[in-house]
Amino acid sequence: MQSGYKWTLFFIVAVSHTALLITGEMPPQLFFLMPVTVLGYLALIRGRSAGNRIVLNVAAFVTLIFFITDMFIISGDLLIAVGNLTLAFHAIKSFDIRTPGDGLQVFFMSVIQLVVASELAQPLVFAVIFLVFMASSVLFIMASYQAEEVEKMPRGLMTSGVALTLLVLPVVTMMFVLIPRGAGGLLGSRNRQKAMSGFDDKVSIGAFEEVLSSADVVMRITVAGRQPVAPYWRGKVFETYEQNAWENKWTHGFPYRNRKGVVQFVRKLQKGGIVQDVLLKPPKSGTVFGLSEIARIECDSRWVVQYPNGEVAVSRRRKKRLHYRVVSTGRRPGVRANTLDLYLQFPEGMKRTHKLAKTITAGIPDAAGKCRAIVNWLKKNCSYSLKVPLAETVGNPIEDFLFETKKGYCEYYATAMVLMLRSLGVPARIVAGYRGGDFNSYGGYYVVRQANAHTWVEAAIGPRWVRFDPTPVTTESTHSMFENYLDILGFAWDRYIVGYSVEDRQALLGQLKWPGSSTENNGVLSAVVISLLILVGVTLISGRMLFLWRRKCEFRKRMQPVSILAIQVMEWLARKYPETKGLSWRESVEKIQDLPLRAKLTSFFNEYEALRFGSGPLPTNQQVENLKSLASEARTKSK
């Protein structure tokens, strides 16, 4: 096998390992297999012999036992177990590559690694890895055909590989346009990305500390017309506070069957609504985030639920990106009089908090004035900090915040205010969502990160829930132009590649206009034309492959006697000159002292390689007969 073929195989293995590594799902305990694989391929490239078969077979048997144990006990996850199996396979097989057939086994195992990686995670860098893998795969498949028979990679192989890639790319692109991404993965399982956004139905005090320290992107929101908005992306609402944790008590809401992809919560949608297009990373629940108050939603979920507290949720598969469009009125949520008692619940044992609330609001008769007084007191007397004592180490974290440390973050500020208002008879509740976000002026959308997670207060003032935010505003991070452009690429990848849907396909095809037409078509004609183009492309490629296959069969038929003759000549050389056994023909000829014989053999093998591996037309019968004559003359000269 040529060194170029070995390097190409090693490169493909490195690319597939990289794809698996960037998922972050592989156990670090198995990372030692990667340098073992590198050592195996370096030994292969240097021409060292394969490893001991007994040792390799024992290692393969142990790997099989580990795979079964991993699948059912250790990880309990088929995809993770398959990923671990491929790592072990590559490490073992790197010491047991003897023929091009072994190389094909390695290649197909690398394909499995790429499939597993695509199921576990789909970051933007995966697109680059996939393209590199596909390009190198074309070169590898073409090189594997001649890997054992020629000493060097043919010069035109790279050009042929690039040409074939460029030929297939347009057909694949058109297939991408017509085929939307399914809800399940390639293996029929759901995408197993980690939930990265949203909140649980129960949030303990102190749960936000880790979230607020993360810069991971949660969602990207495009606001139609780039209207100036107060960026409070409203999500979950919590009613009761018990045992240092907030809990959502509304388990049942009003369900809407989403038959046409649109659900509207009001009879008539007034003009001036704020339209937001949201691409949400895998959430913990189906809660929808948006500006207050959501009046309409467009999504592909089968059911949409609106709860009495104003929260909106969709039914969906977990751990999948959620793409939706909402229209918000910008108004404050309305108060339901029959539910106000729920927002007056006050835990026992917090007399000091009640006393402090009375002191702060002394002489203030109205509820709105009391809210403003508490907000001002919290901002003046407490400081923002993520470094607070663990809630488990103190009996009452909120009273510890108010009377001892006076340090905390949004959870502490908002909870303290809600409890003080409730102790005064003012209905109040906690709202969890996201505040702010980095506005990418180049892409025209908000980038909302984990660090933007926030809780604030809504108090019942008259017929509406009024928002109050007692948490001091912190300095938001800034991002360079390069980071913004890079984020645009990530947004495009998530939205139009990973999240490409049936609706996207219809919209894209519907925007195509035909010559002489001033109106947009419904997408049917575009789909038919593109389907025909794909059919033509597949037909051309299939026809070309059939032609090459028939040419190859004819070539083998004509050259088979000559190939057998070449093998016979090499065997004859090994018998007559034992020192040439196992050497290539060039090395064998160099060891022959008989100059006329050396000249005849050189002429024979040069002519053989020109006919066997050349890029010209099929060899004629006369050329084959001439080659036979050269072989006969060479053997006659030696007698």
C-alpha cells in the first residue's frame, strides 16, 4: 500500500475522531485510546508489520464485552456505547491494517462515528468537519482501488476526486432543498443535545448561580422592524414559595389544537403588535419565551397551552431546538380576581421580613407606592453578587440576604420583594425569563445567553400585573465585530441547516419566480422542476458510473491475461533470483546483473503499468500481444 493511501486513511480517522470529540459526550476515561490510535497509524506509515493477531483478537473480544456492558449498565445509552465502541475499534484496527479491505473497514467505522456525532450534537464547526470528511472520502475511495497495485498515488487522482465532488455537490444541494429535517435523528432517535434553556417547574433559591456564570447562547430573537423594546423575555411564572423554593402550581391550562400552524389567543389581533422570531436551544420544558403579552404563536407543535397565569407552552419532543414566531401586544397581563389568593401565600417563620416591609412602606397607602419603596430600599441597601452562602447552609436564605449578608442576585432580590409585598397584602409573583441580550447589529437580532437568565416581580396593581425589577442593572458584556459575524454564521447554521423544516421548504420554493411572472408561486411548480433537475442529475451520474463500470469490466477482460502474466513474471524472478522475493519489480530489476535481461524486464513492466494504470483509451489487442511478446523475450534472454 502506498504511503499516500495510508496518510489519507489516517486523516479520515482523525477527522471522524474530531467530530466525536467536539460533542462533549464521550467519557474522558477513553481518551487514552486516541493517542494509541495515532501510534498505530504512525507505525503503519513507517512500514512496520501488523500486530500479533492473538493479542488483537483478545482486545476485540474484551471490547465487545465492554460494549454490551456499556450499553446496558455503564452509560445505558446506545449512541454513547456505539461511540465508545468506535474509539476502541480504531485503536485496535490501527495495528491490524494489512490490505485495502482493512482500510475500507476503518472507513465505514469512521462513517459511523460521523453519524453518532451528528446525533449527539450539531454545532457550526460540525459543518466544516462534515465537508472535510466528504471531500477526503472521495479521494480515499478512489485511491483504495489502486492501493495495493501501484507504489505511488496516480498524479490525476486528486483532480478526478475534486471533479467528482463538484459533480455531486449540486445534486446534493437540490436534495437538501426538497428534504426537510425530520423530528427524529438518522437512527430514528431524538436528538440528544443537552437541555440548555428554560426553567423547571420548581426552582430552589441558589439555582441560578451556575446559570448566570455561563456565556452559552440560549436563544436568538429577531424582532420585526427592529422595534425598540424593553427586552424582558417573559417565560415561567411561579406562585408558591415553600422550603426555600418557588413552584408553579398551574398544572392544567387551556389547550389549543394547532391544526394550521397558527394559534391565536385573542379574537382580534390589533395593529402594532411586536413580532418576534425565536430560535430556542433545547429547552427543559415547552415554555415559550417572548415579550408580554403573547397574543399569537406560529409553530409546528401539535398542541399549544395557555395557562391562567399568562404562561404559554407547546407540546414537543424534548432536547430539540424550538423555532417559533410570536406576536406580543406589549400590554401588561390582566389580573384574574379569582386567583389572587394564590399570590398572597406567605411562608411561616418570617416575621422579621414582614416587620421590615412595614417599616419601608410606612405612610404609603397605595400598592404601587409600596412597590416602588421596596425596590428603592433593595437597590440602596443590598449589593449584587454571585458569591452567596449556599441555601442549605443557612436556615432562611432570604432573611440571611436581608439582614446579614445583604448580598445576592436576582433570585434573592425578587423573592425578597415578593414576600414583603405579600406580607403587606399586595398580591405578587415571581416571573422567570431572560433580561436583555446582546443586539447583533450586523444580523439584526438579539443574542440571549445563560447569563441573561433573570427573575423579576409582577404585582397586582388594579386590573393589570405590573412589572417591577428590584435587581440592580449589571454591566453587560460587549462583543467584537468578528464575534458578531461569527455568531451570524452560527445562527444561520442552527436556523437554516439543522432546523430546516417543511415550512422553510415551502417558503423557499414559494419565493421562486419564473420568467415573465410577477407573482410568487405556491412552491409546487418549483418542487416539480427541482425534482426533475435532480432526476436528470442522478440519471447523468448513474449513466456515467454505468459507462465507467462497463469500461472497467471490458478493461479487466482484456488485461486479465496480462495481469496474470505480470504475476507469473514476478514469480519466475523470485525463483530464479531468490533475493528478489517480496520486492517490487523496480527493486527486483535493480538486483539483476544481466543488463539485457534488466532492459527487457524494465520495458515489460513500464509498458504494463502504462496500459494497466494509465488514463488513456482501452488497450488494444495488438498492445496486449506486444506485452506478451516482451515477457516471452525477457524469459528467453535469461536462458
